[in-house]
Amino acid sequence: MQSPDFRLSVNTLLRNGILPTNGDLQAQTEALASQLKQDSVVEEIFAGRGVIHFRVSRNLLVQKVLEQLCQERHKFGVKSELFDGLKKGTTVVEFSSPNIAKKFHAGHLRSTIIGNFIANLKESLGNNVIRVNYLGDWGMQFGLLGAGFQLFGCQEKLKKNPLQHLFDVYVQVNKEAENNEVIGQAAREFFRRLEQQEHQALLLWKQFREITVEEYQQVYKRLGVHFDIYSGESFHQQQAQEVVQQLQRRGLLKTTEKGTGVVDLSSAGDMSSYSTVLRSDGTSLYITRDLAAAIDRKERYNFDEMIYVTDKSQGIHFQQLFQILLAMGHSWAERCQHVPFGLVQGMKTRLGEVVFLEDVLDEARARMLRNMSQSKTTKEMVYPEDTAEKVGISALIVQDFKGPLGSDYKFDWDRILQAQGDTGVFLQYTHARLCSLIHRYGDREEGAFDPSLLLDQRSISILQHLLRYDEVLYQSVQDLQPKHLVNFLMTLRLRLFSGVCTVLANGMKILGITPVEKM
């Protein structure tokens, strides 16, 4: 055989679960080779042990790929036979989940864009996806904020700059509480009133929550992220007490000498590992409300899988959460998954250390706008700030997605906003350039196109790469890592105008990036 056009590893197919693992390797290789021979595109084929090499008719390959691109357009790749074995159903993705009564912290950016990628990916492959924003809107910190607002708060300031005022109150009351036990007692009393649904305490808490959600929605709009449900710990405080009762009935709840309620998670039953689910005063904890939320979602949505996206420091929490659910008899907990991510180091603006996400987005837009104004290749556009915003956000997303999600990485503005290399700016430039070429030559009739013009090795290599799109999506859905898709998109280049542009735009949208057509 001459140099093959394609090399197919049967071992990889077995490892990724595409082929059953209970058969003889050589027999499976030969059977797959026999199946490939039936395709009219395949001209020559050789089956080794676990590897298949084959050559194709380049003319037929070009016609086939272009037909798929023209006919399927936005569905290119996602209708592949690779996905036939994947179970499609309802997927709940919980992500972002900031704490109310605080401005949107930059630390929540990773959860937001990673969760959006996972939701987009699952949705593109035919799953019914429910996007949940599980707000941190309950707990002792709101006792402290409620008590603090009664001491230092001002309704007029709350109307003018709501989250900044709440942030200032929270900082002040925390400082006072360090040396004043009376404030600590007032905080515990306010939270007790909340748990008992006392009217005035609830009114103040609801005001804080509504203000926060309105502010957050503006940030999400900038990021191109949406949610089907804004939930929160508060929705499940009553159900949390029912969970405690269920634990008691099953004999899983134990009381410590300090009066706290715990669940023994040790295999030997010796309390060497346990999870606290109840304070000594009878109030619920974060994990208790998480248990209630998971049970409620299963009853409400009957999901097939549920994915939580948080930083890696919460790994033990989710391990305990799933373990308790299984102990309670909820076998579906095996289909719950925690996707952890690492920390971003050194995220700063010109003013110093970043606290709020809006500062990062504003900085990205401003820097990108300046770079665009200084570039000789920038086209005239009606809304340059809008383009600068999209490209700046793309730069942030691609920088975040290039490596394994669980790894920490160092933030560097200059590297992120480079116009060349494996950056979000370059990805957007490629798409915008393709759009420009399509607009310039797009009035030509499709029937006038001659496939033989694309038989050179460079064109064939791009076609081969395009055909890997389904493999990359399959790999991404297996481990929920966006790096595979980022690396795939970075290797696409400016030759097959419509085809490359379509796949590039589809992939960018799954990553949560809004493609721009001019920049």
C-alpha cells in the first residue's frame, strides 16, 4: 500500500467504549475493515493487529465532505454514528452559583464558562439540558449580613449602588464581629428568624436576593450565558429538615457529644469518616440543603445525569454528598458527577488585584478595543465596542480552556490578547476573515464549483481534519474537557471557506464564544 490517507486505531475505539471490549482484537479489526470496504470512498485497505490503514478516492472524499457541509450545516459532525451508542436524555448542569448580596466575584468566571461549555456540548449532541444557577442565598453569613444591615445599612444607598453597599456593610459587620460577641449573637438570631420564616427578616432577605439576581443577569448577558432556573439553598431549607428525618428513619443519623447531627461514612462504622448535616441548634448546613436539592431535582426533572461544576476544593464535599445519597437508597447518585477546576493566579487590572468580574470584562474590552484601533488590518465596523467585547471574552475563554480544567494557571493579559498563536483573538480573526471571503465570493453558484480544485495535499489534510470533528466532540463529552475542542479549532486554517467557517463557528458556540464576522 502507498502512504495511507487514514490510520484507525481499534484500541482507541475500545478504550473510548465505541466498540465492545469482550471480543478478540484481531477479529474486531478485520470485521471493522470489512465494513469500511463497503464505503465507496475507500480505495485500498490494510488491517494490521489493532490498526487499520486505508487510502481513499480523493475526488469522492471532497464531494462527500462538501455535501455534508452544505446539507447539514449546523449539524455537521454531531449526527455521526459515533454518538449512536451515547444515551441521550435529560442532563442537569449546575454551574456559576455565586453568593447573593455580593458583586459577581472574578473567581466565579471559571465555573460559569466551564458549565456553559458542558451545557452547550450536551445540548449539541441532542440532550435535553437544564441549566441551574444554584445561588448561595442561605446560611449563617446572611444572619451576619441581616444583623449588619440593621446596624449599618441604608435603604437610600441600597437603591443607588445596591451590591457595593451590601459589600461595604458585610465588610464592616465582619470587622465589628471580631471583637464584639453581641454582633455574633445578633447574626445567629437573625438567621434563626430566617429559618423560622419570620416576616420582617424574610422581607429584607428577599430584597437582597432580587437585587443580586438583577445585577448578575447583566453580567451573564455580557458573557452570552443563560439559565433555565435560578435556584438556591433557600428553596430547600424546609426539605432539608425532611432529609434529616429520612436519615433518622434509616438509622443513618448519629448525634455527637457536642449535639451536632452526623452521618457515619466509614466503611468499618467507627466514625473515622463522617459528614456533619445538622448544627447543635438544629439548623441545617450546606450539605443538608444540597441533599435536599438533589432529591428535589430528581423528582422534578427525572434527570438521567446531573453535573456539578465547582472548584476542586469542594471535591470532598461532593464525594460525601453522593455517598450519603447512595446510603439513603438513591441509586441515581451514581449518575451524578463533580467537574472540578483549578485556580486562576494573578488576575489583575491596572488598578491592582481584581475582586469583581465586571472589572475583568471591562478591562478585556478596553484592551482589545485599543489593540484593534492600532491594527492596520482592522476593518471598519458599526459597533467596534461590541466586537471588542466579544473578542475580549473569547480571549478569556480560550486561555481558560487550553489546558486540563483541574490545573491552576497564571493569568497574563499580554499573552491572552495576542493576535497570533493559540489565542481566542486569533480564533476570532480566522472566523472573521473567512466570513469576509465568503461575503466577497458568496454570490457564485454552488453548482459551478469544481471539487478537483481541492485535491492537493493541503486541501485533503484540511478535509481529513474536518472529518475528525465528531471524534473531538466524542472525546470532549467523555471527559467534559474543552481542551480537545480548543486544540482542534486552533489547527483549522483559511482554505475551505464555507466548510471551515461553519465548523469553526459551531465549535466556538459550544465553547460559549459568540463568533464575530468583522474585526
